[in-house]
Amino acid sequence: MDRRLSMLLIGLLFGGGIGFTIAAGNGVTFDGHDHATGHGGGGHDHSTITSIDLPASDTAPTLAAQVFKDPASGWNLKIEKTNFTFAPQNASTVDLTGEGHAHLYVNGDKIARLYADWFHIDHLPEGEVLIEVALNSNDHSQLSVGGVPLRVGVQVTNTTN
């Protein structure tokens, strides 16, 4: 049995909300890919994904992010969004305005798909690191408002001290 099916069965066994959170929190999505690991350009091609440009208005989504050094290890990412709902139950389905997921990039490499406002990043490379978050529709289309991509970046300095 492949990992996705196992995680889906765990989700059904433990109840939709908790089980799905466990599966999604482990980077498992139901589009045939484990999004917890980097793609490195292999296997999962998002180059053909379209962009959805929403009109600028009071109801358009907004995006901001903060990154905090975790006192124990790694870093904590906080996503601040308005007019947008994370919808893991609709991942890899049709676009529904105002919902979807986020993609997390470290130094330009996609490392995860996010379904919540907080995410712990276990490890970052040494030195100056660019952490970026982009909002995406359920169908993985990149979202923009008035021609400006809903993508933000935070620069951190990672040292071993």
C-alpha cells in the first residue's frame, strides 16, 4: 500500500479533521506527491500551471509573513493572510475563489505545501536565506492581485551560534 493511501486510511480511522491534519502536516497530499520534500526539479512539473489574476479590491486576498528563530531548533514561519482560506480538503481540485494553499520556498526551492498559518522549518542552510511564501489556488494556479503575485519573502541569517 502506498504512503498516500495509508495516510488517507489513518485519516478516516481517526476522524476526518484530526487524521487529515496528521496527513497534511506530514506533507502528504492526495495529488500523487509527497510535498514535504524538495522537488529539485524532478517529477512534479508546475511549469504548466497557470496564474489567476484577481482584481484589486477590498475583498482581494493579501499576504504577509514573519519568520522567528525557534528557541529549541529551527525556525517558525507565520503566514498572515486576509480574504483567503486554507482548504486542504480541496487540494488539487478546481479553483474556488478565496481558497487554496501556500507554497513554501527556501532560496528558490519549493520545500512544502502549506495548509495553516504556522509552519516549523526544521533546517535551513547556513548564512543568508530567503524564505518565500506564495498563495495558490486549489488547482495550484499562482494567485496575483492586480498583476502583482501573492508571494512574499523574508530574509534571515542562519548561524550555528
